[in-house]
Amino acid sequence: MTILTVAEFRAGGLGKPALEALGEARRQADLVGGKTGVVLIGHNVDPAVATLTRYGADEIYIFDSAALENYSLEKYASAVAQVVEAHKPDVVLIPGTVHGREIAPWLASRLGVGAAADCIGIKVAPDGALEAVRPLYSGKARARVSFCGRPQIASLRPNVFAVGDVNDSRAANSHRMALGEAPAGAVLREVAAASGGKVELSEARVIVAGGRGLKGPEHFDMLEKLAEVVGGAVGASRMVVDLGWKPHDMQVGQTGKVVNPELYIAVGISGAIQHLVGMQTSKTIVAINKDPEAPIFKIADYGVVGDAFEVVPLLTEEFKKALAPVSV
Amino acid sequence: MNIVVCLKQVPDTETRIRIKDDAGKGIVRENVKFIISPFDEFALEEALRLKEKLGGQVIALSLGPDRAKDALRTALAVGADKAVHVNDGGLAGTDSLGVARTLAAAIRKLDHDVVLFGKKGVGLDRGQVPAQVAQILGLPFAGQATEITVSDDGKSATVDREIEGGRERFEVPLPAVISREKSANELRHAALKGIMAAKSKPIQAFTLADLGLDAAALQPKVLVSKMEYPTERTAGRVLQGDAATAARELVRLLHEEAKVI
């Protein structure tokens, strides 16, 4: 039984979602005595080989060329298809990043098999049969799915599966691969990194999100300060985005991002259902709101009824104290 | 410019989702209001704007039961030129690949320079069909577009999108399949004149046989074995005292009880 995963490598490194997919592949393979493989794609990828080995790859299929430096859906998915056709894995787990969420269905279509999107739980049987759990209706329900045919493809929601343990004594077999035919597609012309040091919402451990209760875009500064102290990212409600206070890439909710950090601090957010479905799987939820009847309190683990302008700066100070290195 | 825009009907996003009792493999659809998936509305508005700028026509395409005609009438009322409805009992229970194969077969019969989708149907939340349609048709794909600019010669488009920690800009040769992220441009309202005109515009209907497809070949590869409700969250506690006390207590609890900091 073999589980294959996919890892992109470029200047920024492997990315946590790729290590999460490998981590889950390793755990599932160990449970049933199976093997793991990773399709590693990019340019000058050698540093990633050692990392993937330590994180539990048994076989590493390396596509390393200048032509693969920039992301291309068709080239990357064709590389995975090439490995699938040669080695017939039972399961292909793909990190559910923006790239992965299009590689998975394209690959499934190319191979004529099924793909389950955005999975939050998986289980591989000893015979290689995959059962996956995926949320639907914005998390108002979830479906258990099985597959007909092999390989069985699943994209995994980021920040759900744990990165595996590092083991320096592991060894992996590396295979240098040359990409065969791939259809021409869209050509990536520019990549712009988000402004300096910003933590990506979907990968953040802590999110501080603001709603209309903040009364204006200028007051998001205090959320930025709080987020900085706790090493988190700042999110926003739909209303804030619709009012033009903040860009759409900060929106959490049904038509924005679905996030699941360790800690979600909702400030001045009343908690409309379309917001809740985007953050209700957060491990711990804190709500700060003036209105004690706000629906957000119904799902919050800890609530503070009060004026955000008073509470947030005090909270920032308390976090600073709590997180300060202990002096000896 | 021939623009095909694919529209999916989904349960109104405010709907309370109820799982069917019997086998628990689907949701109760009775008394559920169906709307055009919000991202598809942004795609439709994008299609109308592209047509206004470049000329040509907008063809609205929907796969679904009879009620999908409502989505197509809406599209006609706001300015789509043609509507195409793929309706066949053999499609019930198919998965994203089956839908993609069917849509691709329909699109082959239509003039298309740009095929637009919303980035996902707000419902099943798979977001898989657009890339699969592109793969089947052998067309380039650009997903989750935040900005689409067609070149003057109409031979390519520049597509921007957001990814984790940054943005990407693609040059996409046309024809191509593009899926649309949410945009600031909400779908326009239909004028009365448009609504009246839409009533008399024909909706072209395709069955699987019309498309040369066989339901047996569209059987799902991903099978739902069971649907469940997520674990409900319950209200925790509201911290008492003045703001300073509450802030201090909150940080203590996050550290000692929730252990998240």
C-alpha cells in the first residue's frame, strides 16, 4: 500500500501544508504497514530532499528543472500523473493550498478518477481503501466519502493535519525524473509577496479579527498591534470588506477564507452565520463585543462584554507581560 | 468575444441545512430556496463587463434540474444573450468529474473564447469543476481570478490572483477557462425591461444524449457514504469585572486552561 504526496519547492521553502500532507501520509502508512512517496517539484530542490526524508518520505520523485521554477498547473499536475502511472499509488494526498486545490481536480480528471476536496480527516485501510471526511455547506455538514477506482485523490485543508515528527535516522530513495509531455497552459509572469512579514491567515496560529464594531479602518491598527504581540494575523468580517475598510484577502467567512487557528479573537464582530462558518473550527474562540446578546458569544469559549477600544489595548499589554521572557 | 458563464444553483446561504433521515446521504431539499452560487454571480457580472468592453455575446450555461431555469432567466434578465440548460435525470448523484465532463461536452457545442466559473459552488464547496473542464477541453486554466484583463487583440488575458502570502499574475492564451474570486462588482439588478425580455428569450435544452454522453459513464468516482452534522460549539463563559480585570483573567485562562499561549 502506497500513499503519494506532492511538495512544491522554491525560494520560500516547502511550505507547511506540504509537510502536513507528508505527516498524515506517514501516520496512515505506519498504521497499516504501507509506504510513502513524495513528488517534489521545482528548481534547485536538493535542500528539500533531506527535509522530506527526515519527515518520513520513503521514495522521493524529483522533478528539478528551470522550466519548473515557476508554478504551472499543467506541468506540475502532469509530473504527478507521470509518477502515478509508473508507480500506481493507492492514495494521493495533495496539500490544499491554492495550487493544490487545482492540481488535485486537474490530475483526477486527467487520470479519470475521483478527488475529494478540502478534506479534514482521512483513514486508509490495509488494502489501501481511503475514507475521507470533508466539510460542505460551509461547514454546516460534513460528508464521509469513499472512492471507486485508484488512485484515490484527496486535497487536505491546511492547518488541520499535524506535521510529523522529525527522524534523522530515516533514509529515502531518490529518483531523478524528467517531465514528459504536458499541455501548454497559463504562464506565470509575476509573483508578488505580501508586504513584509505578514502571517498568512490560513496558516496562522492566532488570528485577531475585526468587525464593524471597530467603527473605521484606522482602528485596525490596534488589532495589528495585538496580532504582532501574539505572532498572529489580522482578519476581517465581510461587512468590513464590503465597506471597503480592508481588502478581500483578509475576509474570514463563507465568501472569504475558512480558518482554523489555535486561537481566534473576534473583536467587534457580532457573529453572522456566514462569518461563523469560516472560523468555528478554531481551537479556542475569544469574543470581545459591546453587545452581550451578540451571537458570537454563543460559540465563544471566552467572552468579554465591553468596549473594544478599552479592552484591546489592555489585552495587548497583558499578552506582552505573559509572553515576555522570564528574567533570571 | 464569446463568453460562456457557468452558473450553479445552491441552497440559499442563510438556509439551515438538514440532513435526510433515511440513509443520511443528502440534504432535505424541500422548502429550500435555491440561489445562484455567490461566486457564480461575480463571474456573471464579470462576463457582462467583458462583453460591454469587448463586444460579443454572453452565453449562460447551467446544469441542473428544472429549477436551474430560474438561474438562467436571471442571467438573461441582467443581459446574457443566450441560455443553455443541461437537464437529464441521468446526472443525479454524479460527482465533480461527471459534471465537468457534461459541461465540457456542452461547451464544445458553443462558441467560446472565455469560459467563466465562480471559484466554487457555495454548497458542496469542492471548487473542482473549473479545472476539470479545462483539463477535458485541453484549455489553459486560471483559477480564483481577482482581476481579468483581455488583451486588445483578444488573443490572451492577464489574470491576477491571491495565493498564500502573495499574488500571482498569469498570461493566459485564449480560449481559456477562468474561475472568479469574489469581487467588488456585485451582480447588477435586472431592469424591468430586461426581466420582460428574458421571458421571451428561448432557453436551449440539452440532454445527455444530445451531448453524446451516456449516464453510465458519468457514475460518481467519489461516493458519499454518510453525512453528519459537525460537533456543535457551546457558549463558554463571559468574564466579569472591569476591562482591566477581564483582560488579565482572559490571558490567564488562555495560558492555564486553554493552553493556547
